[in-house]
Amino acid sequence: MNKFVKISLWVVIIAIFIGTFIYLYINSRPKEVTYETVCPTIRDIEKTTVLTGKIEPRDEIEIKPQVSGIISEINVEAGDMVNEGDVVARIKIIPDEGSLSQAMSRIETARISLADAEAKHERNTMLLDKKVISREEHETSATTLAHAKAELSAAQDAYSIVKEGVSKTNAKESNTLVRATITGLVLDVPVKVGSSVIQANTMNDGTTVATVADMNNLIFKGKVDETEVGLLSVGQPMDIAIGALPDLRLNAVIENIAPKGIETNGANTFEIKAAITVPEGRRLRAGYSANATVSLSKVSNVLTIPESVIEWAGDSTYVYVLTDSVKGQKFDRTAITTGTSDGINIQVNDGISAETKLRGVAVKK
């Protein structure tokens, strides 16, 4: 019985050994690889680049007050249309005590001068009736009286402007009324009733009461990498796609390429501005994210092959040409010269013909 067990054990060990050897031998033999073949085609090739950017108004005007004070009334909100001259807001003046005191002092001085001029003119009128003075002296006193009345009126008007910001003689053009300087759409109203505002001066830009823009005059503002900026030129057409409006395509024309680049994350980019043609009846919003597609180069009816079949070696390009398919596939490495590429297909200038069959991807068996 023990002898039988030993023989059986050796038989199993020998069988495992032989099986392992056969398995390793079979897997060590070179497998025949079959490749799909690709033929060149005649087509158009266009190289394009995509610029990311935004839709912006060409001119975005900030409406600022002419006087400092507190907002007492706002007549518009974002999204409203305004015409040039429309009242956007009204300001309540908080008078400066020093200026107010000077204005009051000027009124008192003007009143004293007026009272003196009236008394002198009245006396000269009596003396003229008695023919004690000449008519010329009487006319001089009348002129002095008129000047005194005008000065009092001017002083009172100045006081009104300092205290209330409103001229009594021209209340319509009051500095307390903030008016739109252009016709357009109100994009933003960053202040509220009760907010303090200051006028623009040499030391301060002033408070923005509202931002207005002509939304029929829009531009695309984007950036292009320094490797492609040399391929763009002013007057070049662009196709604009807006992410928020997938059904809309806009035409644009490059009108400005920045002469100086900006370094962003270690790469130099140049700002591009393009004038957009807004379709009639469509209303766009400022700040839409957009992509602009620009054609850098284009060739028509040229011999092309997929870039995936090319072998790149430095500045040289090669393909593998099928030379024999009777006893397995045989390919020869052939140099070619290429031209324009769209990232998928590439133009072939020399090295192969339209009838040439090229090695493609491997087919698993």
C-alpha cells in the first residue's frame, strides 16, 4: 500500500512539472500581432485655437455725484433703461459749518451795502429834484443800488447752494440731482437711500452711485498664449460661443491685441479685444463667460492621415507602410513631411500617396 502511494505521488509531481513546462513554453513563444490598416484621405484641415474670456460692454460708465452728502432718493435699479440726463438719484446736502457761516456773513454784508445804496440813491433823487446835483451823479447812485441788489441776490443764492445744494435761480440744474451721462442699461446701483457719498476730487475718485452701459455695443475680452499671439491679427474674424446660451453663436472681429503680455501662473498671455455683432432682438448680459474660436491656418483638398499613426522622433516624422500582407503583415518605417494639423488629422506633404496603407492600432487575437 505504501509503495502504491509513493508511485501515485511521484506521478502527480511529474505531471505538475510537465504541465508547468508546457504552459511556460506556450506563453514564451512570440505572438503574432495584427494591425488595422489606415489609408490617407483628401480633406480640408483647419488649425484653430480657443480663447476663454467674457462678454463686456465697450464703455461702462460710473455715475458719480457732483456734491457730497447723503442719498435721499434713488430712482433706478439694476436692469432699468435710462436716457442721458435722466435723474438717477437725489442727494441731501450736509452743509459744512465753516462754509455756511461764510455764506451768512456774505448775506449780511450785502444787506448793509444795499441799505447804504438805497439811502444814498434816495437822497440823490431829492437833490436832483432840487437841481443841487447833476443827473450823472444820480445815475451813478442808481447803478450802485442795482449792484447792491444783485450782490444780495447772489449771496442768498450762494447760501442756498451751501445749505441745500440747490440754486434758487436754477433749481432744475441742481447739483443734488445725479443724472445719467449716457443712454443705456443700468448694470449696478451700489448705494442705498441713506448712504453717504462724496464728490470726485484730486484726492478721491468719488462714490459711484450707478453704473450704466450701452449693451448694444459689446466686446469679447479674452487672453491668448504667447505661442499663438503671433498668429493673430487685427481684423481677424472670431466665432463666439456663450456657455449660458448654447443655441447662440456670435460673430466678432479682433480689434485690439495687447502689445504687452501679463504673466499668469508662470505663463505669458496677451489680452485680446474683439467687437461683437449682437443679433437683432437678442439681449445679452454683461459678464457672460464665453469661448472664442479663431482660425489660425486652413488648407483645402490636401492629403491627410490621423496623427495617431505617426511616430515622432525629434523634428522628424515617420509612418509604417504596409509592404506585404501575404505571409503576415510587414511594415516599413517611412519618413514623411507634414503640414497643418487640427489636432486629430494632419496634412502630409511628401512621403506617401493616397493609395498607401499604413499601420494603425494593434488588433488583439
